[in-house]
Amino acid sequence: LPRVRLPADVRPTHYALSLEVVPERESFLGQTRIKIHLDRPRETILLHAAGLKIGSLLMQDSGGRRIEAGWREGEDEGMIELRPAEPLGPGLTLLRIGYEAPFNLQLEGLYRVEVRGRAYAFTQFQSISARLAFPCFDEPGFKAPFDVELTVRSEHVAVANTLAVAETPLADGLKRVRFATTVSLPTYVLAWAVGPLDVVEAFPVRPQASRRQPLPLRGIATNGRGPELRYALEHAPAQILALEEYLGIGYPFDKLDLIAVPDFAAGAMENPGAITFRESLLLFEAANAPQEQKRSFADVLAHELAHMWFGDLVTMHWWDDTWLNEAFASWMGNRVLQALYPEYQPGVWMLEAVHGAMSLDSLRSARQIRQPVESAHDIENAFDPITYDKGMALLAMFERWLGVETFRRGVRLYLERHRFGTATAEDWLAALSEAAGRDVGTPFQSFLLQPGVPLVEARLGREVGRSIVELRQSRFLPVGSRAARDRTWQIPLCARYGAGSESYETCTLFGGPEGELALEPGIAPSWVLPNADGAAYLRWSLAAEDLRSLREWGWQSLTPRERLSAADSLVVAFEAATLPADEIYAALRTLAEDETRAVAVVPMRLLRFARECLAGADLRPAVEAYARDLYRPVFGALAWQAAPNEGPEHKLLRQDVLEFLALVGRDPQVRAEAERRGRAVLGLDTNGALNLGAVEADLLETCLTVGVQEGGPAAFEAARKHFADCDSALLRWQLLRALSAATMPELSARARELVLDPSLRVNETLVPLERQRDEPAAREAAWRWLQEHFDAVVQRIGRLRAGLTPALAGRFSDLTHAKEVEDFFRPRIDQLVGGPRNLALVLERIELAAARIAAHEAAARRFFRRWLP
Ligand SMILES: [Zn+2]
């Protein structure tokens, strides 16, 4: 795998790319001209090219003199070394390379997809796949303008980052499309789409103060799917305007295309002017789309649009600052959602994502947000919840601490100072400190540069005449962890506390390990919450009596985010085993009844763990009975059908509760009704035709799943047939997940065989194994199957995505399996991109699950025995 960086003193200053892209062929042709600036004379020039068959190489010095040159593979994978006959530079040099390369089939670089017998070409270059499509300096620090021309079939559509400015007919049924020169861009955000595409023109986005020109807006999809772009095109303009208003800088490119890609490895990709999405995020079939799809679309679109500024306009200088792209895009995107879709409760979603990152960050093998990046493994690992969600939490925490307007001044200063260039964490902190008029860097870096989640232990101290909150901090560690606990952070910490019907807030910069927070003099608080609004990146625990007071006196005054934070403190107690399991399981009812979805679903995770890992076969029915007891009333209130004007979060809660009752609580009535509806959708008792109207869109997947689980071979066969006939990415996904949840052993085996079935899209390949990993009855067989077919799986999905395969073994909870997983992956893992760290994380998770079982098993069994039906 590639390791080294290119030298910094050889820089591209302009690219001219010319490619012939005919997706029906096996390969494409390219001509690349790069103007290079050399700071000093050089005998060799290193650049990136992977799998390109180079046919011609020409170099010219700054005087236009032609220089003979040879080339050879660099000593690092994906690099070539050019060797001119005489030393070049200093100054400008021109490099011209002609080549041919195969279309990639694993969704990397310039790749080919076939849909309904028609071939298309799309690109995905992040992080280091531009080198598969053209020779280049494939690092984010090397930004340069690009002139692109694409030679395509005359009846095809060609899309790139900028507007097409000329089209020339050529011989042999081809045409050449030339695109406007781009602003300075890094290689990883270039994008092209070629094929018989549908193009839907929307109204241009109206101009406003920071952008004088209307912005051309289009949707692009494969042939015939154009009409499904309408929903996305209707929602994009408001988001763009909201971003421009906050940032004070107009959308920085000459047009915007939203492109639905039928087979796509990521969720979406922020190519300037040409954002690519998975079809299942961008295409909406009907007014009756599931709520989850609408919410995900709004969320992902806002994140990608924010990238037009954070990442595209200002690019991180190197991958160690990937968070400058991703954390900012997530934080900014969430802000846009809060402004435009308050009914989605974006602030609660943000905290839910942050809690997910905390679970990862609690591991000894966790990365820092800003982690040194020295290899392709490190680059790939940088795209994780630590970068995205811990980074987002960090920005939101300092925004609240400094004030919204001060923070915004810092953001604008940062963007204005580095627009069209690159930036580092230091650049951001300098801008923020300048806007704030004080040093923000030191506390900020205490989170940026060390892994882990602070645990703040709080106790209400009642001295005579003076109330304080006593604080202690250390690193939060789950029971069984072998990491070091003695760490401190500089935490902008606010506590909320109440007396009578009033509540108050007080803040400090808590540098620990011990400290205190002075409360308003003369007030005798009856309760305290150590993390007001859940705003600080930390987990907390309260002294037992203070926790009781909070539940009794404070609960009604807590915001949804605060209740979610309090729910996490119960998870903290479970993971660290600081409270006995029976006490924790008994406390779940208040959470399950909470009106906020994110709070109401917290117990589900703990109950799943009890059913799978703590109960044993004899007490599993007891866990299921308790699960039903908690959630039946919730589902009863929601019912099978959404009320008119019901809020989106209610719809999502209905989906979550139904799935939980059907698959974990094994509720017989719920399963019977889900089966009935699932069979109706599959057309089992009618003419065999798919009938999507038989169930609310939000409940479709669960009904299909139960229908397949209960319906035997006939149901499996029907779902398989509908899957084969289906072009809708979302419906395919739902059918495939239902098929993969089949529990009869012979059907389970057939579901696994789908992994290597050519009718699956590449991005669907791992779905059966993921689903079976999560289903205890199928887990072992899925793991065996993966080991037996591992090479074929890697072949199909590529070494890049195969780096994620250790996670397919991530739900085991015993040391025998930990050893097996390690023995299997260890000799293979260095060849899978990002694999070594992903393996370490999985092994640690298994080890910790085993420790959690040892700590909780006895008390949990004591608790659940009472629930035996
Ligand atoms: Zn992103």
C-alpha cells in the first residue's frame, strides 16, 4: 500500500485533462498535461499513477524545449518516477502523458456501471483514487485549476465539475465536450459522469447579497429515473441560501448538479458542482417515501453542500486534518437542518451521533481527531465517527461556549483567509482565537490531540451558605479496558440546576482532575445536571443521591438533549459496571416512555445485549417478555398507521419500536400482523405482484423481514424474484435485508450465496453478511462462510472496502472467537486498506463485551428471572 508523500517542492500549477470515455468499452484513453513548478533542479519527478498503461511521455522545460524522458514504477505502490535526460528546473516544466486504463469495477477511480443493459461511467476519487484515472499529484495540498475535455458518444451526456462551454462533433459517432476551467481544486474532488443520463433542469437558485448570479441547478440520473429527482431539486435551493447567509460567502462554483449514481461506495461525495449520491438517498419514488429516507436526504445534502465551502473552497492541507472537512460539514449541515427542518429535531440527532462516537472513543484503540497520517491505512481510517461526529461535537461545544456570533466571525475569518487554498488546524484555531479575542487553541487542542472521552463525576456539595458542584475528571473506560485512565481535558462545562420551579446555569473551563463549580449564592438547589444541554463532549455520573434527586425533581425541566444525556449516563454505568445490572434494567422504563425518539430507543441496545449475551437460552424468553412489557404500550399509542400531520420523529419511532417488538421482543401479535402485511406486499396470497400499498412505507422493511422469516421457501422465492426485477435502490436494499434475515438454515445459506451473485450491485455485496452478523442464529454460519469465500469477496469489493470486513465479525462476545478472528485476519490484514486499525477495534470490542458479560451476568439473570412468562 502507498506510504510516502510526494516531495513538497514539485507542485502542479495547472492540469489539462482530455479523456475518451465510452462506457461500453473495457478501458478509456487519456491525455494529461500538467504544468509543474520546481523550486530547485531535479533529476527525477515523482507523481501518482495506478494501473495506467502509459503510451507516451513528453517533457518541456520553461523555454519550451523538448526533453527526452523515461519513467518507471515508483518504489511505492501507485507512484511513477519520471527520469528526464537532463535535470529540470528550477521553474516551470510541462509534462504530457498519454495512457490507457481499464474502467474500474469496484467503484473506485473512473468506474463502469451497467443498469438495465445500459453502461455508464462515474467517478469516486476520494481519497486516493484519482490516480486510477489520470496521472497526478494526488494529495489534497496540491490544489490547481483543471481544464477538462471529455470525448464521449454523441448521444451520451457528459457531466463534470463546471459548465460545458463547447461541444464539437467528431468522427465515429463521438463528440468532444469542453468544460470551463475550474478554480483551484484538489484531485480528490474531480468528478465525471458519462452515459445515456437523464438531465432535469431546475429553476436556478436566486441570487442574493454574496452571490450576484443565479446558480444553475440540475439533477442527473440514469435513463428513465429523472422524474424521481424532483423532491431533491425542490429542497436544495433553501439549503444553499441558508449556507450563504450564515457564511457570508456565495456558493463558490459556476453550477450545481446533483447526481444519482446507481452503484456507489459512499453515501455521497462533495465534488464541487457535481455532488454524487447513492440512488437510495437522492431518488424519491413517490410522495409516500419512508421518513428515514427524507431525513437522511436532508441530512446528507446539507453535509455535502457545506463541503462546497469546507473542503472544496478551503481544503485541508493533509489527511491528518480531514476533520476540517468532515467535522465542519457535519456541524454546518446540522445548523442548516435546525434552521430549515426543526421538526426533525436535528440537535437531538446530533447528540445521538456524538454518543455513537463516544462509544468508539472509549476504546483503547481509538484515534485522535487529528491523528498523524503516514499511510493509505491512516487515510482510510480518518473517515470515521471520531473525525465526523466527535469533531462536530467539538465545534458545537465551542460555539456554545464562545457564543454563536463570535464563533461565526471565526468561521468567516477562516474561510475568507484561506479561500481557494488549503488550511491546517492551526489556521482554524488562529482565526477562532482572533475572533474570540482570547486563546481558544489550548482547550480546543486538548480534545483534538488526545483520544478518549472525559468522564466527569459530579456531586452536589451543600456547605453552609454556599452551594457548589464538586467535579472530578478522568478518561471514561468500560469495564475490562486496559487503557490508562489518568487523562484530563480543558472542558467548557456548564451545569444546570434547579430550585423550586426555577432552573439556572453556571459555567467554567474545567481543567481537572478536580475542581468545583460555584452556584448562585443563596439558592439551595434540589437537583443538578452536570452537562447543560448535553453541550460538552463528555460522559458523566452523579453521586447516587444526586441522581435520585435529578430523576425526581429535575426530570420535567430537562430538554430532550438533556434527557438523552441523562440516558447516556445510564449506559455509562452499564458499560463501566459502576451500577449493578438489575438496577440498570429496572430503570429503563422511564426512558422507553420518553416522548423523544432518541431517548425512547436507548433501552433497546441494552435489551439486545441482555437477550444475546446475558440471558442464556433459558432466560431469553424472559428478556423478550420484559422488552414487550416496555414497548407494547409505546407501539399501542403509535398504532400501525400514521395519523395525518404526524411529526417525522413519531414516524421514525413507530418504525424503531415495531422492528424491536417484532425481531427482539418476538411479540406474537405484532409478528402475526407484520407477517400478514409482508405477505401482502410480496403478493404471496394473490397474483404474485408486488403490492407496496399494503403497508406504510416506514414499516415496509420489518414487515418484509417477518414475512420472509415466517413464510418459508415460498416467501423467500417471492422476495428473491422481486429483488431481481427491481431497479429501485431503496426497495432492493429492503428486499435484500429481508432475504438476509431468513432464519431457516437452508434459506439462510441461500441468502449468503447472494454475496457473490452477479445480480447484486457492488455496494450491496456485504448486506447479507451484515444482516446475518446481527442475527444471533445466523452469526456463526455467516462467519464461517466469510472465511471460506474471503478471497472472492475481496475480489468483488476491492481492497479498499475490504478493509471494513473485520467488522463482519464484530458482534461476537467471547474470547474464543476473538482468537479465531485474530488468527484469520492477521496474515491478511496489511493488504486491506485501513484494515489493521479496524481489526484492532473489533478485537477490543469483543474482549470488552466478554468483560461486560462477566461483570453483569449474575445480576442480570437475577433481574430477568422474574420476567419468565
Ligand atoms: Zn463529508
